[in-house]
Amino acid sequence: MKGENEYKKSLWTEEEDRTLLEYIRENGRGRWNHIPQLTGLKRCGKSCRLRWLNYLNPSIKRGDFSEEEEDLIIRLHNLLGNSSSTHW
């Protein structure tokens, strides 16, 4: 038997995305742990935050790299190499 406070771990639905977007438009970002109680979403606050940051945020650039971005990546790679231990 599922408890009342169990969270979903499956893929997000379009309805859940709409609910989260509507909440953020009306109330702004932040206070992520309160969103499930206020919206009825069966997702934890961390999941809501990550969904916004990695998928729903309209400032996320999608698509191919521009020529300038590609040139910058190549120049940085030539400068820094492949090392995953590069210190920034």
C-alpha cells in the first residue's frame, strides 16, 4: 500500500510540467520543498527544482552550437587538452 507522501519516480507527464510551470510563473522560483504540497504534485522538491533547471527553464539553449561556440570549444580543447583533472 502506497503512503500518502510517496513520490513518483517515473517520467514526468505533460500535465505535471504544466502544473510546475504555472506555479513558477505565478510564484517564482525557490522554496522548492513547498511546491509538492502547494500544487498537489507527487514529486519531491528536489525533483521539481531539477526539472525546472534541466528541462523547463526557457533560458536553456537548445539545438546546435553556433560557429562561435564551436570555435571556442576547439580553442579551449587545444589549450586545456583532454585531461579530466584540469583544475579551473
